[in-house]
Amino acid sequence: PYVGADNRLDVEAMIAALAHLPKGDVVLLHACCHNPTGFDLTPRDWKRVLEVVKARELLPLIDFAYQGFGDGLEEDAWAVRLFATELPELLITSSCSKNFGLYRERTGALIVCAGDAEKLVDIRSQLASLARNLWSTPPAHGAAVVAQILGDDELKGLWQGELEGMRLRVASLRRGLVEALAPHGLSERFAHIAEQRGMFSYTGLSPLQVQRLREEFSVYMVGSGRANVAGLDASRLDQLADAIARVSL
């Protein structure tokens, strides 16, 4: 459980579910910009999750695909660093697909934290075997692009500035849509859209409402009501708000 029937983050239900997992299980967590919902945990929530992980001796696999799109490069790493500091074992998957725009290159890293160096040697040999069987020798173009950018102070600064611009754009679109819904009396109902982080949003729209948006207004999203906020046009938010109002009221 993560999102309740009221389309709000249900931390209590999530904590309760984690507390009943078998000891030693792997648990998948999103570091920031939760996909598909857009709802992120607060630092206080993360500390509660950490305590359950410790108590149940769970192995976290932290999906860190959207670093820089939530509250900033440093801010988005907060939970990852907390878990790395507090736990002897941790898996982190970091992606450059989004924050570097390298979707086709599938560039990123699997970071493994282990309790001691000897164990890490064993893990490394297993990962090398898996990599050999899965792809053997992957293309190096994407990794070379990232290395070039991060290894040059000027390029790194340009990248950080562009990434921050994208983050602020998405945040602005979220606020703008809620503001555009205000004249229709729907700003409170959809206030969560401005509170969410990242590219995606659980809007709270029903499958029937989504169908009407598609058929009557040519507004497209998946049946669950999950929308790609990054794909919105800032100049047409009023038009979108009007369509949402027509299927919601």
C-alpha cells in the first residue's frame, strides 16, 4: 500500500505492510519523484521506513532514477545517503536516462554497499557473471558522455543549470494547473498535484473521466489517471483545466 482510496499518500498503511514482510526480503523503494504516483516521503517518513527496515532486516533496493527532478540534486539524495549511513547492506540503482536525457543509451549504475570488503568481492564476482550473461559488452557512448560532462567543471555547471531549469519547469506546471483549476472550484480537490514531485502524477481522475477526456477533448493519459506533467503545455493550462472541470463536475 502506498496511496489510499482518497488518492493521498498513506504512510501508515505502507509502514504496516513493511512491518509484516519476512525477514531478509528485498524491498523496492523510490528515492524521489515516485513513479507512478508523484507522492514522495518526507524525511520523517523515511526515518520511520528505516527503522522498519532495520527491525525486519530487510534489504532495500533504492530506485534512484529521477535525481534532480524533485527538490534538487543534493536534496533528492537525502534518503539514499541516510540509508547508506545507517545500514550495512544496500542496493542503489542510479540512472542517467532522465537527468542526462540518455534514454537510448540506458546509462547508469548499480551501487552495492556491503558490510565488509570480503563480502563485496563475492558480490562483485556474481554481478560480473550476471552482466556477462545479460549483455557482455555494452555500448560505452552514454557513459563516455556522462564522464565527459561530470569531469569538466564548465560542462558540469551547464548541466546542473539545465537540469534545475527542467525541475523548476515541471514544478511550475504543477502549480499552474492547480491555479487554472481554481476558477472551476477544483483547486482544493486537485491541490495534491502541486504537492507531488517529478514527472508523473496520480491525478485522482477515474477511468471513466480519463476516457471522456480522451474522446471528448483529446487529452490523453493512462486509465489509472496517471499523467505525465512534463508533457503539459504551459500556454494551454486553462484549456486543460476546462476539460478536467467538464468531466469532474
